[in-house]
Amino acid sequence: MYNSKDIEEKWQKQWDKDQLYKTPEHPKKKQYILDMFPYPSGAGLHVGHPIGYIATDILSRFTRMSGYDVLHPMGWDAFGLPAENYAIQSKVHPRITTRQNTDRFREQLKMIGLSYDWSHEINASDPEYYRWTQWLFLQFYKKGLAYKKEAYVNWCPKDQTVLANEQVIDGKCERCGTVVVQKLLSQWFFKITDYADRLLEGLEKLDWPKPIKLMQKNWIGRSEGAEIDFLLERKFKYVFLHGFDGSSKGSFWPWLINELENKKIQSLIFDLPNTNNPTEEEQVGFVLRNAQFDENTVIVGHSLGSVVGLKVIEKLRVKIAGYVAVGGFLEPKFKDHPRIFENSFKWNFDFNKIKANTGFRKVISDLNDEVVPAEQGRLLAKDLSGDLVETAAQKSHFQGRMEPAVMDAILPSIKVFTTRPDTLFGATYMVLAPEHPLVEQITTPEQKNYVINYVIETKKKTELQRTALEKIKTGVFTGAFTVNPATKEKIPVWIADYVLATYGTGAIMAVPAHDQRDREFAEKYKLPITDKPLLSVAEAIKKFGRAKVQYKLRDWLISRQRYWGAPIPIIYCENCGMSGEAGSASGGQMIPVPEEDLPVLLPTDVDFLPTGESPLARSKKFNQVKCPKCNGPARRDHDTMDTFVDSGWYFFRFTDPHNDKVFADKKKVKEWLPVDTYVGGADHAVLHLLYARFFTKALFDLKIVGFEEPFLKLRNQGNILGPDGTKMSKSRGNIVNPDEVVDQYGADSLRMYEMFMGPFEDAKPWSTTGIVGVKRFLDKVWRYQQVFEAGPDNKQIHKLVKKITSDIENFKFNTAVAAFMEFLNENKIMSKENWETFLILLAPFAPHITEELWQQLGHKESIHKQVWPKFDEKLTKEKMVAVVVQVLGRVRATLQVPSGSDQTVVKKLALADAKVKKNLEGKEIVREVFVQDKLINFVIK
RNA sequence: GCCGCGGUGGCGGAAUGGCAGACGCAAUCGACUCAAAAUCGAUCGACCGCAAGGUCAUGAGAGUUCGACUCUCUCCCGCGGCACCA
């Protein structure tokens, strides 16, 4: 028996003092071995936590001894909800609890003898760290990768914050299990969808567990298919209004009218009076006198015609179907000749009246317009609450002879995404998501109330209810019909919440003959199912649509309405918020905080009570800010960033943790990264691991780093379960505390037992009796030092070197520990030299006891500075081998023969064996199977 | 529902086409001891047999093979992921 406590504490102090694990400033031959960034919880470690740390520690020690410079750091993912929730209860500031918790964690990790270089320690909640989180946000912002938009987002009513899709599990909050609801909010997103394809392709080269790759692949959810347009069946009557200096024969009009005639659609176009010198009264009056308007009329105006259209609609006594502005504007500001109509038209509009008088409104604007600024289209669409289509016209300002975009805009069509364009003939109805933007436009007056009620009902449901297990499909008819482009049949348009607004186009063609869901819906609502012949995918795409790739992945929502996180470094200035400027929002113009003003510090004068608004909004200090542009009073963004943003880049910071000039020195990043071996739990498969890959790719595009994949090799540790075989948890009362285990058996025993329990990646229960096995082994090692003497046992030690080396490389730590035990069982006597080799092999597993024994042998230098032993392949081979003799596949004898013996020799010996002879008696050998050094099998008849 | 991983003694597990159960725990017996602990030695899948030996056995059933825990198919059970993704 040895006293683990004395020697473990002694050597831990000594190693600290000697800076044994100091990372070299610049590596010659590097390995970066990393554990996933832990959250320092208040409960401290249980024995399940360090299993991965022990594995990376063994690997790091082994790798150092094999001649590499190793970066093996540890730090804290210290921002997050638990510290904040604790603060709400206890009134203790998260900064204080975080400090206490990290101190506790560090102490426990040191107790286990882990060889981290603590001079590289980082903490995500430290301003020195989150300054660079904010800096990275600004780089993303500049590149358009960080943007703010209004969208339906996941909202946790308990934690009072929004969540990313990845953080909603089974419709519930990942943190607290509360059912998540959908809210329409303006939030910050990272544009991870831009990287969908690269995130998918990048997986191929990585040495990662297959299930993790598959989960990421499924999460990205790429599917190839087609987008197909279904034209609305409703017969509109068009009234066309040409622009300044135009005519019914000018620009695209003759082509458009001809196209509509072919489709048997009614249209009317005038030559407006005084086209070179128009006045509002004259033109509007002309239109009102010469055209008739009813519920099917659509007014389409080009350029100044769109203004005439608006003025006409203001004066109508009837409601019309819709209004389309092509290259329209609402102020006489032109690029070529400014303010030409300033006085002949009145530049104010009664938009409320216009909206009330029109079923739908649409603005189509040319992004390369040389006459009307594209901005005018945006403003017009906004004031109209209409759809905006920004496109590139054939000729600037839609002055081409043919403008297909105009056709698309005026003939309402519904786009669907399908992976089965070949079943187009079988599409017998169509379904839109209740949130689809066209719902209002296409619904007929008779169906309006039903549709409105259904949409309201849908909004009340949570995401969980919408996707509930029963999956009872509901829906309502809009009154509208579209035309199936393949069969030319009229098919009804429904809305139903089994169609998701957020995927594809938010609309589907329903093929009940081929799709289970569509069939269920069709049966319930008595919609036709008729089975039509298939056409080929290629043919369908070519004739009726265009190829399209869709992803399930959505952009990463990073705003959190909580306190304990990195503030989003954006300022809003009303003064600078000139209308129309890109980036303006209702709260003023968005201005990124200048880099030299970082970090935006978390204020201390806040209470943390979550109210749905970020606690930062209630800080006086935080909100006393001047606009960096105009120096006037301004307002800060009150939200903080998702903690997964902090952990998205921490592995860069570890290379250069205290740099106050850059987020990490370029040279150091280049020297150490990417991470060679990364170890952590499989629960981060689509969270942290996807985000970190996105970060790295984005930084690659920003030319900040020179590689695209952060983690070359990934291994997941299996959970250690409680002794009862269930997950360790406070509520079950089955938590095993490592402090007690170390106290009773020592850190070396804890380390070796965790490695011995079973395969590294499997879940396995802790056994309170099982650990005594490794403790007995270490006691045996301790006693052995007294008894070694000369012995010719080289073969065994060479075999052991080979076995331990390959087992560490392959993460087969359990069989490595078994091999140590076996070796000692089989070698009662050995030379001092071989004993020392044994200790060196054991050192990464049991660093304390081996160091003590090593120095007792008279060595002055640490065992952990020794060179990893090499083995001689020849010496690992046995001279004599056991060869099995089988008759009909059944073992009848075992022979000891010189290794490498050939078939004739083995056969001769086998046939001489009495038992074999007996089994072969009177039988004919029809075949012999011989595997050298393994077996010979006689097949008899 | 779909996708993935797994199922081996009383227990944790080993063996990835070639002697199933390495290594460890627990258990039983023995040595040492006045005794206990520690340590050392032996036994340890089931069944038949005094023994030599034989038969069965890796969730169930089939198949491929001279030979299957290992490969293929069907089913059962457990765990994890996704979940109306068109």
C-alpha cells in the first residue's frame, strides 16, 4: 500500500514550480489537443466530467514524450444563464459566483493531475476576452454576415429570451424544458445559411465519429428538387399606364399585351394625353373617364404611370384587385433630370385609402435603374405594405422590348418547391402555409372570414402543438384556384399549418397519390386523388420549372434578452437615421461601435429580473452613449450574444490568450491551428461544432485565418452513469464526487479506473467496487520496485510498448490498462531496464506514482520528460505459436509449432495427434484450410 | 414515422472472419495469521459424465462460409438524433 495523498500533492506542487507543462512560444513540431470549453457550474465536477480530460491528458503526455510541442489548454465558457438565474435568487453578482466556480473547477482539475498549461487559461466572461467576441461580431457585420431582421423566432417564456433553432429540443427550451412559443421580433442573426454547402462538403475530410457527421448532414438538410410556378386561375383585367414620354407602342408594352392575349387575358392600354408635358389632373381624369374598374381590375403603371395609378386609386369608389408599380417612385428625384414633375403632380399620397382600395400591391424595381433610384422602390413598397421585387431589368428602368420580370410580377403565381417534380401530373391541389405572403392577396371575398379565423387559430398554437404526435391535419380553402402547368387543370388552393412557412417557398403542390401527408389531407377534405403518369425529373424541370436546392438549416439567431453575456456592439442614432439609407431601422440608424471603443462593458447597475426586455435596457450608465458619427445622444443595443458565439472561436484565443492588440496573433494561429484532436460530448453535435465550423469558414473568407476546418479529429467521450445505471443527477442522488474518490483511492486510481471501465465512447456505469481493481494494481506496482532483478524478458516489454502505443493512438485506453495488468501478472521478475520502460509507459496514465518510483530509482529528471520507448517489431513476434487443428471447423487439438511453419509441416504434426486421428478415422479429407500461425482445418466427407 | 448506435457470464467488459469470455469486480475454496485485514495460490458460462471426454451457448430466426460475436436478410428489445422539411 502506498500513500497516494502524500505523493500526489508533493508532485503536483513540484511540477507547478518547475513549469513542467509550459507551452513553448513557437512550436517546432506541433500538436493541439483540446477539450471542449466547459461551463463552470456551481455544483463542481462529478466523476463523469473528467473522463475526457483524462483521455486528452494521457494523449498530451504521450505526444510530448513522442517529441511534439503540445498545446493543451483549459478555460471557461463562463457566460450563460445558470449564473444569472442564480444571481436572481441569491442577489450575488454572476461575476462573483463565476469566480468562485472557476476556482473550484481549477482546483479539482489540478487534483486529478491534468497537465494543462494554466498560463493559457481564458474566461469568456472576462472583458479581455469578450472584447474580441464583440470585435468578431463587427467583422461579421461589415461582411454582411451579421444582420438584423424581423422574423418569427423561438421564445422561451420561462427564461424570457429568444433561442436558436439548435437550442429547441422537441419544441422545448434546451435549458429549462419549457415549451417554446413563436414570436415576431426583430433580432440579430448570423448568416450561417450562406455556408450550408461548405459546411456539408467540409465534413468529408474530417476524422470525426460517423454519427456526428450524419447528424450535421441531416441538420443542414440539403435536398435537390425544382421550383415550379403555378399561375393563379383568377381572371384579372389589366389596365396599363405607360410613363413619361411613352406610348402604348413603347418599351415592353406590345410584347406584354401580346403575351396576355395568348393566355386569353383581357387588358387595356391607352396613349395618355400630353405625354411630354403631363399634368396630374389631365392624366388621372383621362384614366378615370376611359376605364372601368371592378374587383378584378389590376392597375399596372410603369414609371410615371405608376404615380398616375396611385392617384387614380385614391379617387376610386370601388375596390380593385390590385396594383403593380414597375420602376415606380413617390418623389420626383431622378438621376438624369431632377425634379421634372415637381409642380405638375402633388407628391403626397393617401396610402390608407390606396391600401383599402386594393387587394394586393406590388412594386418591381430595377436594381441597375439609371433613371429612378432603387431606393424609391423600397420606400414605395414600404408605404404600400406591398411586396417588393428587386431585379435586374433587361434594359435599365424596364425599357427593354421584353421584360419577363414584369410578366412574373403582374400575373400572380405561386412558387412551390418539390423534390419530386416528376409527380407534377398528380398534383391535384395546392397548399400554402398560413403565414404565406400571398394568402391575403389570393383569398376570395367569400372565403375571407374562414381564412382569417384559421390564421388566427394557427398563431395561437405553439410549434409543439403544430407538430404534435397525432398530426391531425387541418386546413381551409382560400377560394382561389391555380393551374397545374402539366395537366392544365384547375386546382384549388388551400392553406394548412402542416405546410411550414420557413421551408422552401412556404407552399407545396399536393400529390396525394404519392405523398402520405397529402393523401391524409385529401381524404379528410375530400380532395381528388387521381394517379397520373410520371414524367422524368429532368423533363419536368426543363418544361415546367427550374432546378433548386433547399436546406433545412436556418440562420443562427444570436440575440438574447439576458444580462450575463457579451453586449452586442451596436449603437442606434435617431439623428443619423435619415430615412431611406441602407441599414436604417425604426429605432434610428445602426452604427457599429468603433473598434477602438471596445469592449462594450457589461454595466453593473442592473437588476437581473428577466422581463422579456434585456436587463441592459434598465442600466442608466450603459445607455449614456454618444453617437460615434454625429456625437449626438444615441442608444445602445440592449441584447447580449448567445453564449455559443463565445465558444465559437475560443480555440483561436488559446494560442495567444493575453494579446490586447488582436484576437490572436496571426503567426501563432498559423503555428498551432487547426486543433489536431478535439474531445467532448456528443451532445454538441449540431450546436457548438456546427457554429465553430461556421466561424472558422467565415474567418477564412475574411482572410483572418488560412484554413477552413477547426477540428481535424474529434472523439466523443461516453457518459459515466451513476452506480444504478442511470444518468448522474442531483435529483436521483447518484452523483459520485471525485474529491471523495481521490481521497480514498488517489488521483492515479481515479484516472486509471475511468480509462479501464470500458470503451471510451460508450456510456458505462460507475462501480464503487470496480475501482479497487486498479488500486490493487497500483499497489502491486508500488511493491514491485522492491523485487526487480535481471531477467531475459525483452520480448514481453517490446510487445507491451507496441500495444500501449497503438492503444493510446486509437483511444483504446481500456485495453491498454488491461495490458499493463496482464504484463505484471505474467512477469514476476524483470530487469531494471525493462522495469523503467514499464514505468515510462505507465506515466501518462498514472503520473504521480510513476514519478515517485522513477525518482526513487535515482533519476533526477522528471519521468514526464523522458522519451517514449520504441519497440522492435521482430522482438514482438513469438518463436513458437499455438496452431489450432480443426476437423470440420471443430477444435480437436492445439499444436506448439515454430512460427512461420508451412502447411506440410503443420499437417504432418496434426495427423500425428491421437485425437485428430480418431476424428479422421475412416473419413476422406476433401479439403484443407491452412492459415499460417493460426490453424489448419480438415474438411471431411 | 425516418435516420443512427448497441444487445456477449452474477456485473463492467475482451475478441471485428480463425481456441468466445482477455483484464477487472463479485463469489467460493486454500495458504499465511491466535484471529481479522492485507497479500499470495486455486476455482469460476450451462448441461451430461467418476473420469477421459462430449453437447449447447454471444437478443430471436434464417442465410453466406471449411469456419460467424464478427458478413447478409427478417424480427424483438434498449439508447441517441430528427420529426408534417414537401
